[in-house]
Amino acid sequence: MLEEVVAARGNDETYFLNMGPQHPSMHGVLRLKLELAGEEILRAEPVIGYAHRAHEKMAENRNYTMFLPNTSRIDYLSGMIYNLGYCQAIEKLVGIEVPERAEYIRIIAGELNRVASHLLWIGTYLLDIGGITPFLYCWDDREQILDLLDRVSGSRLTYCYGRFGGVTVDVDDEFLTGTTAFVARMRENLVMYDKLVRQNVIFINRCKGVGVMDAATCRAYGVTGPTLRAAGVAYDVRKAEPYGIYDRFDFEVPTLTDADVLARYDIRIRELEEALKIVEQAVAGIPDGPIMPKRVPKKLRPPKGEHYFAVESARGAFGMYIVSDGTDRPFKLKLRTPSLSNLSAMPAVLPHTMVADTIAIVGSIDIILPEIDR
């Protein structure tokens, strides 16, 4: 294919450009090998592995409980979602019942984590393409969430808040009041973001029609999350395969069809609105009661077998394929992370775009390198 492209351009010379692995806009330690003809990209090859930490291998050498801290460090911006997702996977495998109050707390914490992740992406992405002011507003809003999650988990990033059967610490009235106040404030600020960003003609011209990744390409590469929904596919694990108590909440799966960089921004804004709706409903409906079952074995020994469980993270479907041999350690824990699948589509998306658009395109899929190098 590359030879055909070069031949079609006559005798034009091509050259290679290494973008990274130190480039500050590359969202982690990523290297892109680009073959260029002038300013046009002919071929793109992502190179990963610079921050490999062997999470899957560590899981084989630790019991199920000891692996809990790892889950918040796979995607450190969706640490709460990953941690609670792992707990739910093991609970389903073992047959542990989670108290109602703990289920609601998990929903609140997970959706707040989703909002915080999207806010960080919006701020840093706009910074990458030249918008400084929105970054400051996004950071301020995100700080409100980090303060709330720190109050219950003792951490601002790698939470490890979940336990098999529930959560570590109960929420109090001050947390619930603060969450309600944040939801109201965030809704007002989304109007401000629309005026500040979405009505900015420079931003629109920078993003519209750039980096189109249609539904067929997304399906071919296993792309999930906001990138898939921006291409018109209404797939969200919370709706398609509800876990926890998500089937009790009223929320939509927003989709768009333009499948470009602008659509990927717009879809995340709409997902922020839906996440706030879920949080609001969970706070209003949270019941009294315990946050842990009366008895949970200190060492879990799931029956022999295989089990797959997935949750919807801020970047897409996070899946865990667990093989149990009947001991207190998994025989195999295979992690399916959305960033790897989303990044794998770049060789199909970047060719025939301009090198100046590389940051805008790669940044729009919101990859997190630590969950790729796992």
C-alpha cells in the first residue's frame, strides 16, 4: 500500500520523522514513526513499551486481594472505575452479595471519576492545540471532584476504594451535600465551556473534518468509548451489559456521526451531562445500611473456571478475563484496555493527513500509556 501511495506521487522523496517518545503532547511515553511526503503523512506506526510494568504477570504472583492496589494504577485517571470494576468481577466469580448502600456509593464514586477524567482530557487537549484558558477552568472543576474522592478514599488519584463486597469507608452527609453542590456548579460551567470553546471559530476550524475515524474503522480495530460513539455506534457497557445497579438509572448513550476530532470533543461534553444525571439520581436514592457484607473470606478461592467481565471506563470498555485454578491466586488475568485498541487504529487514520494535525488527532482519542504498557 505504501509503495502504491509513493508511486502515485511520482518521484517525490519521502522521509521519516520520530515523534516522541519525549514529546510533551503525546499523553505518555509514546513514540510515533511517521513517513512523510512533505507535510503529508504516508504511514504511521505507534511504538509502545517504554513504560511496561507487568501488571498481568504480577496478578499471577499475588492473591486476589493483594492485586487491588494495582487496579488503580493501570489507568490512573480512571482508577476508581478500574478498582471497582475488578471488585465486581471477583464478586461475580465468587458469588459475593454487595449491600445496597455500597452499590450506590460505587455508582457515585465511579461517575465522579469519569467526570474528572473527561475534565482533565478537555483541559489538556485544548492546551495541546493552543487553548490555554479552558485548561485553568477544567483544572479548577476537577479539583472539586478530587477533594470529594479524597474525603472518602484518602487519595486524590490511585484510590483503591473498593473492597470485595463493598467499599472501605462510608460516605457522610457532608460528602453527599458537596456532591450535590458540585453537580449544580458543573452544569452551570458546561454553559461557560460552550461559549468559551465550542463557539470559538479557531477551535472549530482546527478540529472539524480532521482525523475522521468512521464506524467501520472503529469496529475493525475494536475501538470503544467516546471515539466509537462519536462515529455513530451507540455502544456503552453500562447499557449493553449493565453491571452493578446501572440498570436502575435513567441516562442516555449519546452518539454523533461526524466521527472527527470535533465530534470526539462534543461527545465527551454530552457524556459529562449524562454522568452528572447519574450522580444526581444516585445521591437522591442512596439508602441507609451497611457498606460491607457481614462475612467475606480473607482469602478468596474462586472455583475452577474462566470468567470475563467488562466495565465502561472514561476511555472505553475495560475487560478482565480471569482464569481460576481453584487457588487464592489467578492462574491468568488478561486485561483488555481501551487505549490499546484505540491507539491501534492510528495507522489507518493518520495517513493522508497533515503532520501538523497529528497532535490534534492522537490527542482526541484520549489514550493513557500506562494501561497500554501493562
